[in-house]
Amino acid sequence: MEQGGSGYRVEIASNSRSKCKGSLCGRAKIPAGVIRFGTFVDSGRFQSWAWKHWGCVTPRMLKNIKNRLGEDDLKNTMDGITALPDEWIDKIIRAVQEGHVAAEDERESRKLGNEAKGNISSSKKPNEKNPMVPPKIARKTKRHHITTKSVLSDSDDEAEYTNSSEEYDSD
Ligand SMILES: [Zn+2]
């Protein structure tokens, strides 16, 4: 069956509808134009691709890829890879060989995850009462979000907490 192929596929997202299955980014949307990595899922009743940001691909997954596709011939075994720019082909092959994605890619995903966490803590309450929060109110709560977020991450980043609470008070 053509669609499943090797079971793995890498491509440039053609739309922004897919959501990442990774946890690093907080399951953020994968915007069109970025590299996404797919695992073919066949439940018997339906077939689909589960997509991840490249930076959200875990060492465990890379190990599975290596076991199934090998590391020497990825250009022939991984669907879609040859359609990518050379730098990405190299990057993907290197990640499979080394067993982890490049630090910069992981950092991108982690950043998305942190943004998502910030958004959830700021918008959760107003959204519960009123899911249609007008942009104006949403912007107002952003200030809260700085404090809320900082309180939450107080223990690992005290300096930031002090700064942003000052900012909050002075307003
Ligand atoms: Zn992700």
C-alpha cells in the first residue's frame, strides 16, 4: 500500500490544520511551511498520519526509525525526504544517526510549549465564563499572564519573577 510506505514521512506542511502529537510543544499546531514528521497509524479501521514538529521527535522515536529504516539509506527509505532542501536532508539523517534532534530544533519546540503554557494560565479563567473573549479583554489579561506565569515558574526563575512583578505594580 502506497500511502503507508515505510511508515514514516517527512514533509513541508502544506496547511496549518495538523496538531503536533509531541508533548514538548504542548501539542501546538504545526503551521504551513514548517517541516513536519509523520508516523503512519493504522488502527485497522482507519489509517492516518500522526504529525510532529521535527523538534518534537523524541530520541525513542529516532531509535525506532533507525531500527526500521536503517541509517545509511534514509534517502531511499524515508518517504518525502528527498523533496526537502539539502540542509534538511542532512539534519534528519544526522538526527537519526545521533539519536536526537539538533538542540536548536528542540529549543524551538520547547519555546512553543512555554508559550502555550503561558496562554493557558492567562486565558483559562476568562474563557471558562466567556469563550468569546473579545481581543480587548484578552489583551488586558496578558499582563496578568506575566505574573501568573512567573509565580508558577517562580522556583526556577526568580529573577524574572521580580522583574515582571515590578512591571505589573508600576502600571
Ligand atoms: Zn510539537
